[in-house]
Amino acid sequence: SPPPTPPSFKASGEVRWFKDGNELFASKNILMQSDGRKRILVIRKAAKGDMGAFTCDCGTDRTTAQLNIEVPPRVELGVNMKNLIVVKAGQNVFLDAEVFGKPLPKVSWKRDGVPLHLAEGMKMTQKKHVHLLELYSVTRKESGDYTILAENVNGSKYATIKVKVLDVPGPCDPPVITNITKDSMTHRAGSDVELKFNVTAKPSPTIEWLKDGRELKAGAQLSFKHTFESTSLFLRDTSRLNSGTYEVKVKNSLGSACAVVRLLIQGTSNQLSNQSFIYLFIFVGGGVGWFKR
């Protein structure tokens, strides 16, 4: 905003200047100037402390003007708010910041850029210059960047507080397997097959797949997918050779579990029926012959 017009007064002689009843004298930041009959008081680098009632007294008359200084917003975080705040789920979190400015700034809060509105488990309060955001019984979804924004006619200012909420460690459990697929499955040759089981275990378990008692390894036709909640085995372009008994074994420090599914692949894949084969025949009495089909 443009600087305020310096207080001035028309007088024929010398004048005296006062602020809030106290006489002012020329200094580095206070200049007293004359322009004909006009007397001017200049305040350099005006600050909030320079606000007040300024009076010009020429001895036979006086005039008074009120000086107000507008200040853009300023947001200050306490030392504890400047570092990442880490709490456990279920605890309460208190975020605070000091806000200054004239006129008094309007204050709002955001989490990860989204405006926060009062809801259950949340409280916003103000005590003079201190603005407080209270979060009760927090969960992991309350983790994020909390931004306090202060705005007035002279500008805006913001500050961000980072919060991380940790899960409360739950009880440990031995592995439990829930069979999603059927105990016995039948598919046509050439189809893709998924064998999937739900797995519950804490701490995280090791998972092993077997076919007819032999451990399986990932390859071009076979792959695995393990998540926190399940394990899957994928077979691509199956043939009768993939028929058999599939077993999954799950183990952690508290125990183990296993589940079995029998897979039957029927028919012949289109890929095999379209291929040619060469056969070697050995004739009784001597002689060797090759035939192509």
C-alpha cells in the first residue's frame, strides 16, 4: 500500500511537534521540514510502534492527526512445531502458531492442501495471537502436512507443520490360511489359472508353494504374488502336465499353516494341436525310419 501522507500544518513561524502528548525532536528517523507556510513531519521506516496521535502546535493554534500503520500477516511457529511431530494412534495432537498483523488477519487451516472444517475429534481455538488446532484420538489418516494460513488486506503468510501418526502395535498371531479357491479345480488346457489363498499372520510369514511335494520356482509359465493379506500362484497356458496337488505353506515365529488344492487340466491346448511332431520308429528285424505328422 502507498505510504501515508506526512502530517502537515500551515504556519507562519516555528512549530512544535508532539506524539501522544510528548514533544518530538528531529533525529535520524524523524525529520521536520518547512515548505513556505507548510510544516511537515516525516517518519522514516515507520513501524507499528510509531502509531499514535500527532499534534502540531504553532503557539496560537494546534491540530492533531491519528496515524495508523497497517502490517502484513506474520506467522511464527514454536520450536516444537518446526520438526516432524510423531505420535502413536489414539493420542491427542496439539498444533499451535502465533499470528500477527494489522488489521487482524483471518486464519484458516489445511491438511495436505485441503481446507479443514470443524468435525468430531477436532477443535480450533484462539487466545490473543496464538491459534491452536487440537486433534483427538488420531489415526493414521490424520498424518500429513498441516498448514496455517493468515490473510489480511496487506497480504498473506503461511507455515506448515508435519505430523506422522504411527499404528499402535497389535498382538502377534500365528498364520491362518483361508481357502479362496475350491479344494478341487478343473480347467481346460490352454487356459490361465490362478490359485489364491487368504493369509493372516503377524509377524509377516514366509510363504512356500509346492506341487506334488516338490517346491515350485517362478519361471516363464509360473509366477507368484504375495501381499499382506493373500498369496497367489499363476499358471499361464496350462497343459495336462500342470495337473496335480498344489500346496501352500505359511510359517512365522509363532507357528505354521498349510492348505491344499487339487488341479485337473483336461483336453489339449490349441497351441499343441497346431504343432507338427517328428517320430522315430525302429522296425523289428532292422532298419530305422522317420515320419512327420
